[in-house]
Amino acid sequence: MIRRFVQCSALAALVGLGACADALVVDNPNQGATDKVLATPADAEALIGTYYKRWFQGVYPGQPGMEGRLNVWSFLNFSSLANNCQNTSYPFGGSNITNSPGNPCNGEHENLYFTLAEVNRVASSLLGRMDGGMTLGSVARDARARSFAEFLRGMSLGYIALMHDSAAVMSATTAAQDPGSLVGHVEVMDSAYAALQRAIDEATPATATASDGFPLPTAWLPSNTVMSAAEFIKLIRSYRARLRANVVRTPTEAAAIDWAEVIADATAGITADHNVVTGTATGGTSSYSWRQQYNSFSTWHQMTPFIIGMADNSGSYAAWINAPLGDRGAGNVGFFMVTPDLRFPQGGTRAAQQADMVISSCETADTKCKRYFFNQPTGDDQFGGVGWGWSNYAFARFRSWHVRGDAGTARVGKTPIMMLAEMDLLRAEGLIKQAVPDYAAAGALINKTRTAGMAAVPSGGPIVATGGGLPAITVFDATSVVPGGADCVPKVPTNGIAGGGTIACGNMFEALKWEKRIETGFTHYLSWYLDGRRWGDLAEGTPLFLPVPYRDWQARDKPSNLIYHTGVGVGVAPNSAAAVGTYGW
């Protein structure tokens, strides 16, 4: 299929061109110039080796990207800026994912879809060439390339299925000019699982590690872990566990998750935090929307109290939840709390908390912060926006990487993108949700980060929080509240927006959710949004997925009346907005 586009902006968005003339004839946007870039085995191998970086740019682009908007929607961040359409995406405001031609947020919501479609197309084309007889020179080298290409196919299809309701699935047999038919996200994800299994199968035989096979070249998947076949398989299984748990849109759908498969993959997955090495030459750089960070007198980031307030034992959160939504933060009063959770600043006054965790203490290269969060210097929390967004607190856990990286250059160096705690807590959730719950085994996994305290990291380094330092859960069931008495963490609210709400100590599953939020916040793409969607913790009306971008409809010659939106309002897809959730918001 060949189409003529006159609009330069539409063409550039569809095929990734940096510039274009007034009128050009181009191939289908999902096709790519495969005959040219895969002309020789050397060209093919060189190209596929760059495509994890391309995947990374699709998921973690800085701008344009969806993280700014959806982190605000999931209470992981609050910003009053229009950048990334953050200030049009507040919860409770009835905003949606608008898919109309020319809408100002379009770049954010189509970037992942088109970039990962390109990754899928290129990886599939390489596999098609190899199926047709092309070899890279040895059995081991072929197996390595096949495994990596299938990994890219699984990762690209998987992340599209996480976010969009449908997409095209390219395979090794898809013709170069075939745009593919749109299928539902469940079918797309099934294809992702199958691709990831083929990636594992290709990496498993001993022949894959012989001679010039595994480990992967460092430039292919930049990490401080040597990607031997065994380590690569662990990473693949960890990603598959993440995808299996997070593809569902509602708690009702979550009831059908195959938790045995999630548990198996998470158990066989990473055994330590997985880092990527960011940098312009080694796998993509990150901007502010991936890991929102405090900047003096900035309007980019602060932590709204909705979730972090569950750690409070001063009474501030109870009073905040009891007030009507419009009265919270009235007069631009920042939220202050006191908590025994060591990942937050300690002290009974704002001054004491500011002294406990000073942001400059972790602004040298490759340095751990004492706490995951800190109490901003007085005056730096002068933000705009709605009152319930106001808070004294900002995220600091990866401050050193954000401002100095490994060796002095901001956001260049190793940084975690998948935490071992995520795998532990997925296993714990599966153990609770399986047909016959194993609460004791789940509790042991929850307690790993819940009870961890202050330690020198690395050995001989600064004393920093490695977990919450909270009392261990010792009663393992579905109903008993967590220990701590009046100082329990977490305290969960009811009637979360109308006022008159109350708080009460959470049960073991709420403790799991608390650990998952605090240990994975800002570590990977939309961590709080994806978990909140599955748990039913998003605010009423929050969009649950993204539509097929209107440009893809146009490229497929679909009529404009089929273009749709998600969330609330006119022209939205059915069942595309969250219902009132667990906490009454």
C-alpha cells in the first residue's frame, strides 16, 4: 500500500522523518526500508544491535511521552505545567485521551505506538530474512540474533498491548508492503508472549553460547550485567512476568490472570536489580518525564498526598482525607506528615525533616540518597495547580543519576529499570491471588523490603534506607491488619474525595501494595498507573488505555467517524474509564 501525504507533520510522525518536502510518496509507515538496511548479513546484524535503544526511546522518550500525564493520573506525580499535557490530566476533572486530528496532546499518545511498531517491523523483517536462508556466519551467531530479534518483537508488541486497545502484529512472514490487520490487545499480548518464548528457546541450546554467540554485545543491551544466555533468559522472564500482570485493565479482568505463570516467570527472573546504562551512545538518554525530579523553584514535580499520605501517623492524612476535595491544600498549604517508614524523611517538624535528608548530600556522581523522598526547602514548593496537589515532598531516590550520572554527566550511567522487589512482590501477589492462597510465603516476600532498614550501600558507603524499617507482618491472612498499632503503615482511606472519609490500618495485601508502590515508583514505565489499573485504585474516570492513533486510521483509509477517544465524554470507547476504586476516589 502506497499513499501520498501532503501534510509534512503527518508524514514525519508516521515514518519518523526529520524533514520532508511539500509532497512525497512514501511506503506504508509500518514497513521501513528493509531491503536496503538488511541487504547484507553485516548490515542486518549491525541494525538489530541498535534496536533495543530504539525500543527504549519509544518507551522512555522524555518528550513526547505519556509518563507525565499518566503519572499525574495515578498520583505518582503532580505538576501544573502544560508540558506533556500534565495540567489537562488531573484526576477528577473528566479529562480523557483525545484522539482528534490536531489535538495538542497527540504527540504524547502516539509516540510509543509508532516507535514500537517500527521495532516490531524491523525485528520481524530480520527474522524473515534468516528464515529465507540468510546467515550471520555461524550457528551461535544466528541463534543470538534470532533470540534478540524475538526479544525485541515481544517487548514491542507487549508494551503496545499494555497501553493500546489494538494494533497490528507483524511476523517474519508478513510481506513488506502489508500494514497488517488491527487485532485486540489480548491477541497482541499473546503474540508478545510467544515471541518472548522463542527468544528463550533460541538462547537455551549450548550452541547459542559457542564461539561468537552469547553473551550479547554490550552495545546491544547496555547494562552493567554481562548478558550471558542465562542472564538474558532471566531478564526475558522478568519482563514477561511484568507484562502478564499488567495487561489487564480492571480488577475484574485481573481475576483471570494466570498467576501460576507470573509466579514461575518472576521466580526464574532477575536475582538482583537490573540496570541499564543510559547515554547518547549506549542505549538512550532520559529526560524529566521518566524520573520526575525536584528542581529548585520548579513546577515539574511534587508528591501529592493521596498515596504517600498512607504512611502518616501524625493525623495530617486523616484530616486531609476528612476534608472535601476542594478544601485540601486550600491557601496553598503543603501537606506535612510524620512516618516511621525510613524511606521518608524523619522528624516531627518540617525543619527536622529538611535537616534529616538534604538533597545536596546525594548530588555527587554515583551516590545513594539517604531517603527515597525528601522534604523540600521551604519556598521551593510554591507550585500552581489544584490544592490537593500541594505537598512538602518530592522524589529523590535517583537524584545522583539525574544530576551527575556515573561520572559527572547528568543521566549518563547505570540506573535501575527493573527492581528485584518488583519480581518478589509480583510473586507475593500471585501467591495471594492463586486458588489456594499461600499467605505465609507471600508475607515473607513482603517483609523483605518492609522490614529492611538503614545500611551502608555499597559496603563502606553512606548509610541509606534499604526499605521501610517497619515491623514484620507475622499474622498471615486476608483480613488481619498490619502491626504497628497507631503507627501502622499503610493506613488506607475510605470515601476518598467527598469528605468525611476515615482511615484505618491496612491488611497484608495493602502492605504488599504499599511496598510495590514505594519500591517501584519511578523505576519503570508507569509503575503506579499499571498497578493501580489492575488493583482498581485509579480515580473514577481515569482513562484505562489509549486508542489507536488517528494517523494509523488515516493510513489505513479508515473513515474519520471511526476515530475514537478513551476516558469520559462523547465519542469514547466503551469501558475505557475507571470506576470508583478501592479508596472511594
